[in-house]
Amino acid sequence: MAIIRQGTFGAENRSVTRLDTIGGASPPTIASVAKSGAYGYQHTGGAFGRSFTAAAARSVCALRQGGVKALGRLPIVTVAIGFAPLCIMWEPEFGRLQLMAGFEESDTAYRYPIAPVSDALFIASPAAWKIAGIAVKIAEVDGHVSFYLNGQKLLTWTGDTRIYRANDTELLDTITGVYWFGDEWNVTHSDEYWPMGEWGAGTYVDDLVIESLTEGDIVDAEPPYRALLWAPVTANGSITQWTRVNADTNAAAVADGLPDDGDSYVTTGEAGKKDEYLIAAPSLAGYLPEVVTVIARGKRATTAEAQDVQLLVTAGGEQEAAPAQELDADWNEIEATFRAKPVTAAPWDGAAIGALRIGIQSE
């Protein structure tokens, strides 16, 4: 598969290191309300998502909107195209959802390439969780921008989906990030429109996934929603070759309920060293396992040069290593998604999840 997972964001691991925020509170508040699990990200003014570069992307999440604190236009999701915003806007005063796609050529007026639609589905149960998704291909030919809510395609724009920056004549075609919620301050690049809206207090997002796509995977379809079930490390696996610091076991060093940065960790400066860990298998009652994503928080063992690591999964006696990723010089999180069981490429199942081991290997 050429689908690249840019970010998997569920508040259950209570880490916001990989979340890029625009405006408002940073990091976002983590509240004990969630679509699945125990926690969700509470909107407090900032838009949160991930920065990356791609020609096509898709994102899906569970969202719960708490109405309006101040009337005005409110971005549900924003796709950044250079410095120009492409937004699905909620306009509660007019009872509609609107697609805003950059600016008119050589102007600061926002462009609305398609007609708005009713917001009836969006506000029908403002206290309930809804599944929202966006699929985007920015291109001169066969481009598309489609917004989905609870399985329905509410807005779609097809054809030449390139957009202009304010007061510019150059068409932009590269996605530079996807961000959910936020206030209009977060996405406005001109002062043409006032007043700006503000979300109500009961607005949350959870189980947020952002992916970039390559040509063979690009379809104008609802992005697949997957409830994110979190499984922390519980014990050492069969191999522990990294050095533990300030912990009794390697597993204890990496099993922080809250990331403690330099207080306890495992480290190595040598290539070819491997650690394996057992996990607390999540309850799959009512769920069908589809993918396994391993997330690791770490930094280079040395700041003198780059250091690469591979994330691992082992199931059914078979192991698979994800492509090597470079660690930052400071604490950050990396992830790798395994879309099938190792080697066999068979779909994940409950037995494999129950016996799953995860790990890391230095390059």
C-alpha cells in the first residue's frame, strides 16, 4: 500500500507531541469524554492536525460539536494549501455548510466554488458524536474535495481544484497540512470578513487519522473510520538489547502513562540493537481489528548525527519491521502502521492482537 499514515491522534495516550496546532491553546485540553476509550481532545480555540506535503490526502475523525459561543463562520476542517486555506465552514446564522477554497484571483475575497448545503445533519444532535471525513486531491484535472458526515457526502467540488493565495495569480496544488476545528482566526488570511465565530464549550474531537495518498490510492470516497483502541506496554518481550535508564525493566522505562521525557527511557548508540515488549491487549468486544499502529516517543541517543530506528510487530511467530525513520534531536513521536499480519499479509484478528508484541530496532 502506498497510503502514508501522517498521524494517529487519540487522546487516550495523553500525548500531544505529534499534534500540530494553529492558534488557541497549545497543547489542547484533554477531557474525559471520548468516542471510544476514556479521553477526547477538547477544543479551546486552536485547530489541531498535522503538517505534511502531498498532492492528495484524506482524514477522518469522531467529532462532537457543542454549538456556538459567538456567531460567525466556524471551520470544521481546514486543508492548508501553501498559505491559502481550503475550509469546510459552518455558518450557523444561515443554517448552512460552505466550502471556502482560497481567494479569487488577484483579490482578497474568498472563493466559494460550489453552492452551500443545509447544516441539518450537522446540528441535528449537537451532543452526539458524528463521524466526519474529508477526501482531497489538488490537481488541474480530476481533482476533488469532498466532505462526509455520518456516511453522507455533503459537499463535493470536482475538476480543477487548485487555489489562489490572497492577491496572487499563481495557482497552488500542494497540500501542506490538515487541521480540525479551530476558530476562523486560525485560517483567515485576509480581513475581509467579520465577525468571526467561536465554538461552544462542549466541542471535542477523537480518533483522528490523517493520511496522504499516492496516485494508485486516490479515490473520491469517504475515508475509512477506525475506532482507536490503545494498548500500553506491560512487560519485556524475549529480546531486550537497549539500555534502560531509571527503571527496573525496559518495559517499565517505556510504559509511561504520561510521557516523562528524560526521567525514564531506553537508549542505544549502536546499530542493530532490538527491544521487544508485550502489550495489554485491548478489549475487542464489538470491534474488528483492521490495522496495528505502533507509536514510540523518543530522541536521538546522540545529537552529533542522525539516528534511524525501525518499529516492529511480531504475531504468529512472524516479525515485520517498518521502514526506518529518523529520530529527532529532541523528544518527539514517530509511528508506523501495519495493515496486515507480518509476512503472511493475512488480515488482523483477535488472536493475533491478543498475542501481539511490539518493538524497536536501531539502524
